[in-house]
Amino acid sequence: MKIDWLALGAVFGVSLTVVLGLVLLFSGGLRALSAREAAQERQVSAALPTAAAAACLLACVTVVLFGIYLIVAG
């Protein structure tokens, strides 16, 4: 049995990058939701934090759905 270490390393690297990116997107979305609540308490515009939260969380959903698509279609 021969292991293709280069391919295994590439899969590991891509997986690690995607997971870290997904965690950063999700935490950014939660941070933006927190900023939105703080802006509402101060009675200032909450449009920018709301848009940022929506963009981050929508990107998370897109990545997860794409991953499910790759698993099902493969």
C-alpha cells in the first residue's frame, strides 16, 4: 500500500484553511450581531452591523451547503 503524502497534505491544508475561514466568518457574524445590539441600545444606526452580520452568516450557510453538495454529488 502506497500513501500519496503530497495529496494527503494538500487535503489537510485545504480542510484546515476552510475550517478556519468558516470559524472566522461565524465569529465575525456573531460580533456584528453584538455590535448591532449595542448600536440599538445607544439609539444610533444599526444598518452597517446588520448588513455585516447578514453577509457573514450568509457566507457561512453558503459554505456549509456547498460542502453538503460536494458530499452528496460525489
